Amino acid sequence: ISGYSLVIQARDSGTPPLSSSVTVNVDISDVNDNSPVFTPANYTAVIQENKPVGTSILQLVVTDKDSFHNGPPFTFTILTGNEEEEFTLDPHGVLRSAVIFKHMVSTEYVLCVQAKDSGKPQQVSHTYIQVRVIEESIHKPTAIPLEIFIVTMEDDFPGGVIGKIHATDQDVYDVLTYTLKSEQKSLFKVNSHDGKIIALGGLDNGKYVLNVSVSDGRFQVPIDVVVHVEQLLQEMLQNTVTIRFENVSPEDFVGLHMHGFRRTLRNAVLSQKQDSLHIISIQPVAGSNQLDMLFAVQIHSGGFYKPTYLIQKLTNARRHLENVIRISAILEKNCSGLDCQEQHCEQSLSIDSHSLMTYSTARISFVCPRFYRNVRCMC
């Protein structure tokens, strides 16, 4: 307890008795009676041979229960095990290599490290660090090619995480890092630690091939990452049809079914090969295990097919479509619960281009805007 606040009252012996009170604040001054604490108490670390001088091996974690002026900053010292000065320990508690280690020379080092706090008198603690030298990487990383599809309204892409590179390495202790060639950093970024790909705002319509690589410190491997950006036209929203799927998650649809279903859907609804199928968005149906896919078809000569025409095509081809994935319903109007005739039901569709949904798998990622369907009776 760092302090107490007391209210003290003095009362006299008169009739009637009179009194007054005063507040007394008592601050408890800290003395340096706690030693630094290492977490964990002792450490084990590894370093691959032939790593360059200055390679980070370990970060020490130290806490102190005393107040701040009796705790950090801590002073770190290697007491034993570093007679040949193979290691350095910086003021932040990072243990680094001071030589290029060889597995054939020595496979293990044991260091005794002291941490001293800033109090007076100073308190000290000790920890032991076992450092193993292992053979350098012998396996190249392997990475899965990634294809990313981004759907956005015209010039209104806000940016964000659009996918993640999946890479592995058979060398147990390899740490993978990801890099993106510098000239592409004005449009995209790649997190060097986890491989997440971030797109910046304002992407133009088109195809982007990213120059990404993954490295284990010895081997560097290129990764095929292709980004397709499609900008929606306002006219598309007035000619959409929704296909509702049963028992499928967005990630499963993107990873397992989207390519096959797109191909089957094209065969079902396109009158000419030059017509274009646009998948605008996919979105889970709230409170269910269903999934809505919103799409429109652009006519090669201009304009879009009307929803009634597309629904007729879909109805005729439904059996073929369900060979790919189970369909719950084909929706143009969504008048369920409204007491009006079909021709008097008006549906409006709105897109929130700043509320992006990213459905990412190891091989494919789909980024689309959230949509809202509003239905009302006109009778």
C-alpha cells in the first residue's frame, strides 16, 4: 500500500461538545527491498552456426516489485561462461553473438548473467542461459502461391490486410522473414514477421504482381503473389442477384468452391463468352449457417442483364450448380414477411465500401465490401 488518508477528529468536554476534524495523508516511501526477477528463472536459446556477428539470440525479461526509482533501468553483466567473449549483452537485455559460431568447435555454452536494479543499495539477481549452437539451415523455405481478389467501389478502397502468405521450413529453428521489393511499397506492404499483406488506400482497377520473397537467413525463395482489383459500377448494384448457399463458411467457399462455382455459373448464365461475371460480395447470413453471394453479369455490348433474366437462367441450371455446392435459395426480391405482392416490393441495395470483409485461405483471399439489403412495400 503506497499511502493512507486518515480523518482525525478532536472533541472537547464542553456542553454541548464541539469538534473539528483534519485529514492526515501518510505516504509510504519505498525502500529497495526487492531483487529483480527474471522470467523465466533460467533460459535456453539456440543459434545457428555461421550467423553474422551481432545476431540476436535472446531477450531477457526482468521485473521488479519496488517503485520505479528502485527498479529499472537494470544493469546486465555476464559473470561467467563468456571468457572468450563470444557474447555481448546490451543495456536492454538482448544477448547477441560477438563471433561467428561453428558447430564443430563447440555445441553448447552456459552463461551466468547478473541483473542489478537502480536502487540504493542495489539489489541483484542471477540467471543461467544455456545456448546451443546448431548446424546452419539446410532446407529452403517453401511457400504457397497466393492469389488475392479485391472488390471495391470506384476509387474508394480504404486499404487494410488483404491476405497472408503461408510458408514453412523443415529446419526446426529457422525464423522466416518476408520482404517486398522496394518499388512496390507505395501500394502494398508485407509484415516481415508473419507474412500478412497490407494494401494501401486508393488502388486502381487492374492486376498487380507482387515481388515478395521469404528467407530463413540463408536461403531466399520468391513467392508468387497476384492481386486482382475490380472496381464496381453503380449500375451493377441495380442488377444484382443473390445466391444463398447452405452450410458453408465464407472461408470454405473461397478456398474450396469459388473457382469451380464461378466456372459453372459462367456456363449457366452467360449468353456470350465476351460477357463478364462479377462477384460483388459474399456475406454470412446473420444467425444462420448460410452464405449469400451477390453477383451481376455485364453484357459485352454494354449494360447488364436484368435480374429476372438471370434468375430464369439460374433456375434452369440449378441442378448443375448444386453439383458444386448446395444452394438454399436464389433471391432477387427478399419480401419474406412483407404483406405485398411481388410487383409492389421494392428492394434497394447499399454497399459500405469502408467496411471490408477479408476471407483468407492459404492459396486464395477474397476482399469485398459489406452490403445491406432494404426491402419495402410500395402498395
